[in-house]
Amino acid sequence: MSTSSYLYQRPAGTTQLNETTQVRIASDIVIGGDAVVMMAGPCAVESEAQLEAVAQTLVSVGIRCMRAGAYKPRTSPYSFQGLREEGLKMLGNIKAKYPLAIVTEVLSVDQLDAVAAVADCLQIGSRNMHNFELLKAVGSVQKPVLLKRGLAATLEEFLFAAEYILKAGNPNVILCERGVRSFDPWTRNLLDLASVPLLKEMTHLPVIVDPSHSTGKRSLVVPASRAAVAIGCDGLLIESHPTPDKALCDAAQALPLDVLTSLLPSLNTVASAIGRSMS
Ligand code: PEP
Ligand code: MN
């Protein structure tokens, strides 16, 4: 058996959009097709009422993926760690009630069964991009995996992390550019937009952008989202909250729900300028 098969690599000379692997999150949600897919929701699941408010807004504007974390990887052990099992239950209730696919993070191998029972797509966060046992474990289930770039990962390291999942037997990997650490504290991370077309040259995997963690600043999320669509991302992951200033996690970057919805027409305009649509 080959020791370096590079399953993520795009065959030479194939850079067309229709040669991107399509990852199906739900029967009608495909990442890597013509449409740029919106995923939105609060950083953390906080309450039923919070999720209800978000779900109603998403459904009312045609967004079909809710992203919210039940398990949160926090830099400080004194920060809110997520509602954990209780949060998963709340996500399950939302899924039963609304036509929304659920994207949520799994932090460790022992959580995988419980998270996979609710999630339509498993998120592997930045801090876990190098957690090789977790990568192998999500490679052994057939749920789509949204793999975030590590805080300081090169693109090669990012793709090797994807390779772990593919090699373990799960072809449904979505790459997520979420910025890398830089010397400048004015943004939370440095949004590496050039990684999007570069990754799409290097790999057949779909690439989405997280303008929330990559900027860390509410006022930057809207322009960064437009730029991400313009540069060719296959989806956006945007943190949004009914009362952003009261968010228990990542308040500074959370968009109010009305700003999230008012962003959509301009994203449609940008998408159509490059022959795509928003979904
Ligand atoms: C998140 O998506 O809420 C998160 C913790 O992101 P990242 O892993 O990119 O820091
Ligand atoms: Mn967050």
C-alpha cells in the first residue's frame, strides 16, 4: 500500500468548479456545488429561547444550516464551556422542529457518538486540527466533517489533517479557512483569503470561510463575507446571536440577526457576479 497517496489532491489540470467534490450535508444541501451555502448561528448553544430565535430567523430568510456549539473549546478554563449534553438535546429539538441541518463541534473521541447522533455535519475546530486520533475517529463515520484550519497551520498541514479523515474512509470533508494567528492584535486572526483559491487549486475538497473568527470584530464580518464570496468560497460560517452583546462566547464578533439577514442581498449580488448563487 502506498505510504503517501495524497487523497486530497486534485488531479493535475483540473481546476474547474464542477470538479470540486460535493459534500452533501442534507438531501437538499450540497457544499461544493454552484451555490455558496450559508451556515449561521450562535457560537454556543445557550438556551432553547436563543436557538428558537435564531432558527426562526434562519428559516425566514432561507438559510438551511444552523451552526451552534454544545461543546466549546475555550482558551480559559474559567470561560463558559458550553451546555454540553444539554446543548446537544436542544439542538436535537431544533432539528425536529425546523427544516435546518445542524453543524456542531466535537471536541473528543468519547463525545463522537453523542454528537454524531444530532449533527448533520461534525465540526473539528482549529484547536483540534492536529488531534490525529480525533481525525481518524471522524474518518470512521460517514457524517460530513467541517475541518477548520489550525491557529497556525500551514496549508500543507491543513491538507494533511484532511488526509487523515479521507484515509480513514470518510470522503466528506469540507475545509474551513478561519484565519491564522498574526502579529497584529487589531484583528483576532489574519483572514487568509488567498488560501481559498489556492486550496481549490491544490485539492478537490470544498472550501468555506469563517469571517467571524478570522476577524473577531462585528464590523468586519460583513465586508469579509462579501470578499470571501468574491474570491470563490463554497460556503460561509457566520456567528450570529439574538442579543450579541450578551453572548456567552465570542460576543465581539457576533452579528445581530437583522444584520445577518440584511447581508444576504449583497452576497447574492457578489455571487451572481461570478456566476454563482447563495443558498
Ligand atoms: C467556533 O467555531 O466557535 C470556534 C471555536 O472556532 P475555531 O475553532 O475556528 O476557533
Ligand atoms: Mn465562536
